[in-house]
Amino acid sequence: MPISDFLQTVIRIFIQAVMPAAVCMAVGLVIWCLVYRKRHPGEKIPLRQVIPFALFLAYLGGLVTVTLLIRTTGSSAVQWHLFYAFWDAWNHFDVHFWTLYLGNIAMFLPLGVLLPLIARPFRRWYVTIPAGFCLSLLIEAVQYLFQLGSADVDDLFCNTVGAVVGYCLCMAVLSLAERKPRRGAAYGMVPLLSAAALAGVFLLYYAQPYGNLADGPTFVVDTKKVEWVAHCDLSEEQREVEIYRTEPFDHDGCLAFARAFVEKQGKTIEEIYNYDDSILLRDPYEGFSMTVSLASRFYTYSDHAVDAFDGAQRDDGQMTQEQLRAMLLEYEIRLPDGAVMTYDGGDDPYRKGWYTFTADQILEGDTLLDGTVRCLVSARGEIGEIEYNLSAGTSRAAEPILSEAEAYEKLCQGKFAYGDVFQFLVETKQLSEVHVLSCELDYILDTKGFRQPVYHFELEGLDPVFVPALRERIGL
């Protein structure tokens, strides 16, 4: 499997930091050696001091480069929710989010290792750990003041944890070198417990029967000052629902599907981008692109060679359902008989030419079809774009879910998804009363391909939010 674009970005950032790190080390060593020779004329420069100091200088140069110098844009906002990044990584559970979270820990691990080696005072935990905290706080403050990246309380926490783990690793090795095994074992417990906790998180994910909801709650919204008013009936009925699964693509299967689809249209693939959750194929010269999601099997195909991207060249609602179904069959898209076609155009010029087929939980044998297929049609009757968001799942189990009343209680407690804007409105005192207009059971594909039940709540004057409905699940 080719290395993902995200990991390529990480490697590229590391390469950018190498030169500043080398320059910082070289300049710092020259100054240190000059000072040492002046204070200790005729003595040899002690390598035991020089090597850790050189590594420390290189580390500082790289750290400043990665966290500040190569950052060009950012936000003046501060992320105050502790463990927001952890729950975000848990919900998505892919390389991208875990690298962001664990990378902040790993970034400060060398600091905890090197400080005790360059100066004996740093062999005291109450010196090194506050030093790591203060350095991280300084970086976050600079990012906030100059809008480089974003200030985040999770970064501060993770950086400090990294300094703690690095310090304990270093002190464990030094204690063993000094033949103090008991002290070494005590220090070694922290890295071991940290590794065990991380392994436990991954084992827990793979052991649980279902995946996580990528857009699930990442923090508990503060709703203490909000009054909730329900304008819909909320049932207390306890019931079970069928859980269906769509088998996710692996990387090779996804690439094979995308290649076959594109080549059937007579296109030549010039560029392939391998993301952790999707694959992008395109040819900028022929003007086509195709993105396929590994987890859901959803895809988007665009062909700019078709005159459908200029509003004047789009179909104005003249296509019949039979005509469009036949056209989609040429792309090997067979729609269920119960799918309903609508023309999205109306008076909106941006939606002109768009048709949508909607399959609302249509059961064909053992397969449940649910979702939409949208396509953009030109005035000449050619398809210029396809958005395939139709899931096909087979039943795996029946699971108990929360009642509507229980889900509403979680809503009032702030345990719902998409709470960022809601939290901002509460903090700025723009929201003190929330009117709940409806509660509907819906389904969302999780990270393992299962259709998990959620309750969607429509809120007056606000965007809809959802509460996970499975009674037995891990998360907020």
C-alpha cells in the first residue's frame, strides 16, 4: 500500500525542520565551545556534555520550526475543551487523527530525555516537568498572539505528558546505569503504563462489535444555563433495531474499483492520491476526477469534458426517470425500483441540472439500500457529475437503543454532536432557550461499516444535532 498523503505531509514537515535544527545546533555548539575554552583553557571539551547539548539544540531548532516558523495561518480562538482531540481521534479512528494526537506527545518526549542529560538540576521531576509545561505554554501563547496554528489546551496537556514520559525514560536508564534497579523500575512504570493505556485503547476499538461515529460528540456542551422546550412527543418505548453493515473497501479493492470505473469511461489516470480514508484519481488535462471513500464505498465522479458546469448548459428538468435510470446503468449504477427521483433545480440557478434519486431504507432480499444518488445533467443529456451516497448493507444483529425520551435527556445534558456553534452561542449569551421541534431516528455509517442508529433533533433557529442511539456504546 502506498504511503498516505497525510504521512507524506508529516515527512515533508520533518524534512523542513532538519536544516533549521542543524543550523541551531552548529551555531549553539560554536558559542558553547568558545565559552568553554575561555573558562577552561587547555582542557579537552567533554563529549559527555557536548553530545546531549548538541542534540538539545537541534531539538529546539526543529521544535520552533515545526510549531511556529512554518505556520503561516491560524486562528485567534482557543480550544478549551480538555480531551477534545482524544475523542476526535477516537471517533474517526484513523492514522490522521491519531498522529495529530500522539504526535503532540511524541514532540515533547525528547525534551524530557535531554534536559536531565545536560544539567543535573533537571534530574528532579519538579524542575523538568514544569519546564516542559512552561515551554508548551509559551508556544501556545505565541501561536495565539500571532495566529500561527491554533492555541489548544489539549496540545498543552499532550506536550506535558510527553515531557513526563521522556523524563521517566531517561531517569529509568540513568538509575539502572547507577545500579539502582528499584528506582529505575519506579521510573519505568510511567512509560510502561502509558504504552499499556495506548494499547488498551486500540484493543478496545478492535474488540468492540461496532465502529465509532466519525461525527460523534467530542465534548459535553455546557447547557446548565439553557432552558429546553420540547414541541414534539417523546416516546419512552424500549425497542430494538436491526444493524446493517456495508463491507468497507480495503485500499487495493478501492483502487481497483476506481480504476475500473474511470477506465470504463475511456479516461486516462494521470494522478493517484492515497488518503487514509479515501482515494482520489484524476487527470487535470482531461478534466476528470473521482474520489472514493474506503469506509462507506461512497464516491464522487466529475467529468468537466461534459458541458454541464456552466449553468446555461444544464438540463432544466426535462429528463424522465426512465431516461436517467438508463443513463446511470451505463455507469453500472442500478437503482432500486422504490427509489424516488426529484429534480433539484427549481428557482435556484446553482441547483439547475441536478437530479436526486432517494432510497429510503428499501429492503431487497437481505440487502438494505439507503441513501441518495445525485447527478448533474447537461442540456445535451450527458452526465457531468455523479454523487453516489447509497449504502447497501446486510443485517448483522438486532440491538437495543435508547428511547426518544432518554435521547432527549442526553440532549439536555449536552451529550450531542455538532455542539461547537451551540457552545459559542451559550458562552456569548446569545442562547438561553432552545425549542426542540422534532426527534427522528436515522442511521449513520460508522468506522467499521455498520449503520448505527442516531436520533436527529431539529432545533428552532439552529442547525440539527444528533444523539447516538445505541444503548451499549463507548464514547460520550
